[in-house]
Amino acid sequence: MSQESTVPAEVVETAEIPEPGAVTIVVPTFNESANVRQLLHQITEAVPARLPCEVVFVDDSTDDTPEVIEKAAQDCPFPVTVLHRDEPVGGLGGAVVEGLKAATSDWIVVMDGDCQHPPSLVPDLVATGERANAGLVVASRYIKGGSRAGLAGSYRVAVSRGATWLTKALFPRRLHGISDPMSGFFAIRRSAVTAEVLQPLGYKILLELAVRSRPRRVTEVPFVFQDRFAGESKSTAQEGLRFLRHLAGLRAASPVARMVGFGLIGLTGFLPNLLGLWALTAVGMHYVPAEILANQLGVAWNFLLIEHLLFRERRRHRRWWDRAGRFALLANADLVLRIPLIALFVQQLHLGVLSATALALVTTFVLRFVATEALVYLPRRAGEKPVRDGRTARRAV
């Protein structure tokens, strides 16, 4: 089995660049009407005639961006398509996945619509991939010749560097050789994309690609992050929270990681349980019904965290009330099952009460985890439609 390898751009011999295949440029947009005309002009100036090109905008805008694209496309020597989504499922990353599915060329270049990614680099990205026989070419701000100059302010620089460090620490093997996993500017072979396995959340689609379906051979080219042409950054605190949720979901992709996360979340559930028990008994409720009600607080707490951190990508095949009801039933069955198990371990295995209780806790935990995966978050069957699916309108302009 061949090992993954990364070829730094500066190491590749500077021989004659082979003639690249066709390229589809995928541009996700959200209210970028002030930028798209300039972007199409830059692409027209940068992409040589020998490189067959098409541009696919995947648009989640609430302004007139689609209409501006249509008008600007009239001056372009290449096909321009707008895919407008009624529901921005998955955010910017989800828009990119739609574009990956719609692409028809050998190479797909993903770039932002705010002109911070220079289109002049598109031919180099594709040619470097051809020359190095790579499946993924990342435009990096953090290798020699690259720069993050376009990041506005020390705060955004610090956030970017911190996010890069965190992701590389969490995924050292999958991100080996990728110096800039936060980059939104890259080229990937269409044959290397398995769009069906991608479950993006927010704007870090390269991270999603690298972790879930990374091509075996990766290389990088340096690029200078440009200033925004117009408008303001879409980066917000809410996007930061989505990014952290995305990281947690990616890290919990393996069964072992999910089990560990399931256990840690279960431990945090003791806090709302105990607070609820204290509050209910303080107002005079008997401790038995108080414990039953307080346990529901812990169940609700655990359910919310598990929904958003462990099984986000497996929620679509059941409605939320169905998942919540099944989860609550399993959580309360855990209490009912634990007492007979303790008695069984004491009588049949001759364990002490503490040892029997500990063994019963471990046993019911494993059973509850397996049952939660199988009965609440069972993966969708092939061909089964999700409960909710946004509509996408395609317009060739």
C-alpha cells in the first residue's frame, strides 16, 4: 500500500510546464455583487486561451449577486454558470460541494469571490498539479514566497494562525505536508473528489476534503493573500463557532473517538442533573420524583451536545423529535437496566457492591453507545433521501 506523500512546489524541477487539462473554477458567493465583475475580469485576463475554462458560481446571496454575474458574464470568453441555492445548507463549504458536483473539467479550482485569491495563480495551480502528478494543489500563505498580507488586523491574523495550529494538532497525519489547511484557494482533480462523503459545515472546505478524502499526492504553491476588492469580510464569531463544531465532528468521525466523546459528554451531564436535583428538593419535592425529573435535564443536555458534536452528519434521516424521543428512551432505560445488573454481578460473580456498580456502569455505557448509534443515528441507507434537502436552481449565463 503506497504511502501519502507531499511534494513542495519549490522542490519540483523547473522543466517545461506540461499542457494542463481543462479547468472548472468554483466560486462560492454570499452577497458579493460588488466583487464578481472584477473577479470575472481578472479571470479573463489571467487564464490563457490554451486552458479550456468554465466558471461555476454557487450563490447563497440575498442581494442581486446572480443578476450582476449574468451581466458581467456577457463579456467573458468562457462559459459562466450560476447555481443559486434556496437554502445555504453547509454554508460556504456546502456551496463548494455543490460546485464540485457540477464541475465537468479535469481540474477544479476553488477560490473566494472577494478577489483576495489572485486568479493569475490558476494556471500555475493546475500546471503544478500536472507536473507533480498530484491530486491536490494547495495555495499556501505559509511557505516561502507566500504571505497573509490581506488579512485585516492583528486579531484576524491571530485567529488564522491559532486555527491553523489547532487543526494541524488534531489531524497531524491527514494534514501532513499541508502548511495552510485554512486556505480556501486550491486545485483538485475531479477524479480525486468523492463529494458524497463530504459533510461541510462553514467555510473551511479544504480541511473537510483533506480529512475525509485526501488525495494521496499533495503539493503546494505560495500565494499572497490580497486585500478585499469591495465589501466586508463574512468572518464572524458565529462562523468561528461553526468552525469549532466542524472540527469536533471531523475528530469524532471514527467509532473509537465517538465513544470517547460520548463518555465525556455523559460526564458533563452530571452537572445539570445535580443542579436540577438541588433546585427541586430545595422547593420541597421528594427526592425520588426530583431525581427522575433532574435526570431528564441531564438527558437533554447530553442530547444537545451529542447532536451538534458527534452525530451532526447523521441527523438527516430522522426528524429531531424522533431522535430526541429515542435518545431519552435509551437514557432512561439505562437507569432501569443498571439495578438488575448490579444485583446479577453481586449474586452470580460474587463482586462487592462498588465493583458491581462500576462494572454495571461500564456495561450500560457500552450498550447505550451502541444502541444510540444503531437506533438513533443509524447512517442513511444508499438511495434513501434525507429528511430535508435544499433546492438549487441552475442557470447557465
